[in-house]
Amino acid sequence: MAQYWYNVETHEVEKDAQSGWKSLIGPYETHAEAEQALAKVRERNEAADALDAADDEDA
């Protein structure tokens, strides 16, 4: 089964890894999921930042 990767340099989805690993986010099962890679990263970063802020308030 093919895997899809988001290339952070070209901002394009690649079917199977075509570029170097430093440029790729993934793998994803579908092209559509890979297209949303940056949004998912943003969501996860915001959630982690919120946890860090909560930890700072408890200290």
C-alpha cells in the first residue's frame, strides 16, 4: 500500500518518499491526510504549548 508524505520545502504531497527525510512529514495513509500535515502539526504544537502554559502556572 502506498504511503503519502508532505514535503515542507515544496509544499507538495509525495506518493511514497521521493525526497530526503529532513524535508518530509508523514507517512499518511491518504493524499488528503498528507495535504493537511501542516494543520495537524499546528494543532499539536498549540496543544503542547497549552500544556506547557498549564505546567508553568502550577509551578
